Amino acid sequence: MEIIRADSRGAFKNEWLDSRHSFSFGEYYDPQRMGFSSLRVINEDWVAAKGGFPMHGHRDMEIVTYVMEGALSHKDSLGNGSTIRPGDVQRMSAGRGILHSEFNHSTDETVHLLQIWIQPKFSGIQPGYAQEHFPLEERRGRLQLVASEDGRDSSLRMNADASLYASVLQAGDALSYQKPAGRAVYVHVARGELILNGVSLQAGDAVQVRDEAELAMTTATDAELLVFDLP
């Protein structure tokens, strides 16, 4: 297992955005951190009140937004408009090209989110958008599938060979994940503290796994985490 500590991530800050980059992104470049398998970007963003990303474009990328605090307003060139809140997961298939904006309309509340990019299985597809709410009780104490290639178990369908699970743990909870043979797994601690195969992890830490067959996870406090099953 390879551990990525939160304080080793890249950073960017301006008047409305405070961001941490697990992999090379924007002005942060590290040739040793260009992604992991098909996972290309995990940005942890804090968007200040009345701040946001103006309309901009992407192509040939599966973009997943996971909000932990606040409400983020979304608009795109497909005509979609929505608000993403905690428990919501948004998937945007950029395909052959899409424009979108994300904005925090609150006057006093910061939005805390993870933006995730996964390399698609096919390029040049029709752009697409989907959003689903996954109630806390469905994620508490278990790994809830929120996005996958085949859309199984009511997850969001992605144009990518990847499965994304979310979980919220309370003190004393325990999880076990059996890594399929030949696959890679990436675990990101979104909040709290997690012990994974005896290794203590804090919020913002992550673990890249290729050889471990079983991942045993527990916590003495509270924790929120994402688990990626990757090729």
C-alpha cells in the first residue's frame, strides 16, 4: 500500500477558493502524481459564500462531484440546472465537449466538496449528466455503491471501468473490502479518522492499493470515506 498524506497534496487558494490536489492539477505538477490507474483527479475544494467556478469547458472525462457541506448550484450547456447538497452525487460525462459552472449562492456558508475526474472508457461520446441522492442511512456503516460502469444497485452510470463506493462510519464500526484479483483500489478519507489494515489515516489522507487482497477498515471516532475500484 502507498499512503498519500493530506499535507503532501498540492494547494491553490484565491479570494473564494481553497483547494487541495491529490494529483497534478492546474499549477500543481508532480510527475510522480499524475493519477492512479484511471483515477486522474481528486480535488478537495472549499468554495466561499458568493464564490464559484464560471462557465468553462471539459471533454473526454467522467467528472463526479461529491458535496459534504453546503449547497452547490450547477448549470451546463446541456440545459441542466440543479443544486448539489450533502448526500447528492453528480456525474457529468464531458464526452466530445461540455460547458458548465458551479456556484455557491449562499451569503454566509462555505461549500465543501470533492471533485473527481476518471478517465473514460470511450472518447467522443455524447455528453451527459445525472444526479442522485444517497441517504445517510444507506451509507452509514456500509459501502454504498454510488457510481459504476453498469449502473448496478441504483448507482450512477459512468462511461468508465470504475466503481465508486461511499461510506459514513461511527466509532466502533468496521468494514471489509475484498479487492477483486487484478484490480486496483484507492481509498480517500473525506472526513474524520480511519484505520486501514492497521494504518492510521486522517482527513485528506489516501491509500493506493494494488497487492493487498483484503482491506479492513475501522474507526474510533467518526469517518467518511470513498473507495474506488479501478482497473
